[in-house]
Amino acid sequence: MTTHGDLSHVLARRAQGGPGELSAILALAAQGGDLIDFTGGFPDPSLFDAQLLSELAAKSVSTAPEVALQYASNRGLASLRESLRTLIADTQEHTPAENELIVTSGGVDALTLATKALADPGDAVLVEAPTYLGACTVFTTNEAVPVAMRSDAEGLIPESLTEACETARKQGAEPTFAYVIPDFQNPSGLLLSAERRAQLVNAAREAGILLVEDVAYRDLAFDGSYLPSIYQLGPDVTVQIGTFSKTFTPGTRLGWACGPETIISAMAEVKTTTDQCASALGQCMLDAYIREGHFAAGLPAIRHAYAQRCAALLAALDEHLGGAATWTQPAGGFFTWVQVPSIDTKGLAPAAVEAGVAYVPGAPFFVDRVTDDHLRLSFSRTSAERMDEGIRRLAGVLERARG
């Protein structure tokens, strides 16, 4: 067949609309130059132990090529699953059974599998306001309907889960699960209190829906502390999804999900129709990394590095935007959430890039994606020395916008 010109008319509806916000973030991250980039939640590559990782890869291939270079089970290698069960038990006081855990190709894959397993087209998925913009893309691509719950300065308001269920049903959408990020939330950086976590579990049980808990940043409390996870508090109503992109490497594309066996089994079946299995070589490397003690030993240095960068960013905000904006005070993770009253941060983003600084506008983090006066700043990949100059540039852009 001969084709000419624009072929957008042959695309499925889910593929139409051009590049999304995540694609734009990835493009900015690759731009380099003098741009001070506060956009993507990427780990700092200087924290990767490249020598150790190369040794682990070589050992995996040389000692067990029939495992490392072969297809793996759709649930993941048995040895890594056992390591993950132990790792989860170490900080959550609950050990998933062997058939209650699956290895995934990162956190987004885990969320995609959960959505495909749990949500029929037209079903509602309850989300925080704001929430991770990549999650909403997963939901809408799979024809689920995101419905917002309410949040305040301390994070998600648990009783709003019941309200959102009622809202969804009034819209003709049956709520199937609520997606939450309780630890150093993306984008707000907030840590949901232990009390609210327990209340959220109770609300989910009363409403008869599941919770999907994203723990991407759980290991990154600057002081190394942990609150009880939602999975720990309610394993009967929770599917926990996690990623090693922030604490190992994103390039190996590894994550996990644990929860009730019926759901994990359904997710495993879905995986056979997506990428079949997570990378066997990456799984061998990660398994050795955990078993040899490198994962636990490396966390303090990672936390310290991000704590320093966060402190530098917050000091720069105090210096250049004090009185002109408000922002969250994260105690871990990668992000702070900034409000600049009366400024359309999406409309201002191109001028900021032109001035040499990039951020993510707030609107895409909300279900309705309306004009919004928030923006997200990531401190994970920008050096502490560049924070002050980046916020000075941002302050200049905001000042000019206010006229």
C-alpha cells in the first residue's frame, strides 16, 4: 500500500492528540546546554555505581547465561521474588505470600497491569488532586475515567474517597479502585500521616473498593524513617506497586506489585499480552544487588544527596520567591509543589525555558487539567550549586509576567 502525507487519521483514538506532558518532560531532559531543568523526576546518574553494576551484569551472564539471557516467568524470577518478599517484610511488617507478588518492568508497567486487570472501559479510578500525571495517562489510555478526591495541606482527605465514589456513580462510572501515593507524593512532596492512612483503609473497606498504593518514593525519607504502608495496614484491600528506578537504576526497568493473589494472578496473565516478562538480566542484577547487601548499604548516601539538593532548593525559594509564592516542605522524595497566585504556569512555561529554566506546570496533575497557578519543581537531578541560579531565573520570569 502506498501512503502519502499525514497519517494521523489511521491512528486509534487512544494514540491521537500528539505528544503528552511526559513526552515533553523527556524531551526537555535531553536538551542539555545552559538550561536548568527542574522537570523530570529522574535520579542523579552520578549516584549510579557503574563499576559495581557492570560487575553484577558480567557475573550474571557468566555464571547463569541460561537464566540471565533467557525469557523469564511472567511473574518474575523466583530468586528475585523471594528477595523482594524479604525486602517488603523488613519495612512493612507484612510478608506477601509467594503467589501474591509479581516482578514488573517498572512502576508504570505495574500500574498498567493493575488497570487492565481491574478496570473495564468506563469504570472510574479515584485519584488524588493533584496526582501523578503519568497515572492519569495510563487510566485514560485504558478507557478508565479518573475522578478526583479532595486534598488539603496535609494531603489526601480520607473521607473524600466516599464522596468521589458517589460522584463517579452520578456520572455513570462504577468506581473500581483508588490510586494513592502516600510517601512524598508526586507532585506535592507530601507525606500522608499514619492516622490518615488508617482512615483511608477503613474508607476503602466501607466503600467496597480497592486501593492501589504507589510507593515509588517510600525508601527516600531523608532521615531513613518509614510510616506504616497502606498495604501493611490493609493487605486485603490493597495492591502495592513499586519501582527500583529511583533506588537502583531506571534503565533496568524493574518494579513490583504485591496484593491479593486473585489480582496478582490476573496481572500476571495481562503481562503475557504486553511485554511477557521483565528483563531477566536486570532481574539477576537486582537480585544480586539486594542479596549482597548493596541495596541497603547504598540508601543512606542516596538519601543524603537528595536531602542536600532539597535544602538548597528550599533556601533558593526563600531567597528569591519569599512572599511571592508558597511551596511544600518535603522530607523526602524528589519534588516540591509551588503555588504562584494569579499566574498561568502552563502559559508561562515557554518563557521560562527561553530564560534558561524549566519546570512542570500544575494543570496536567489535575483531572480537569484546567489553567492552574501551581508548578512542580524536581530537585533530584539538578546540582545544589545550580539551584540558586535556577530559582533566580524563575523569579525573574514570574516578575515580568506580573508586569
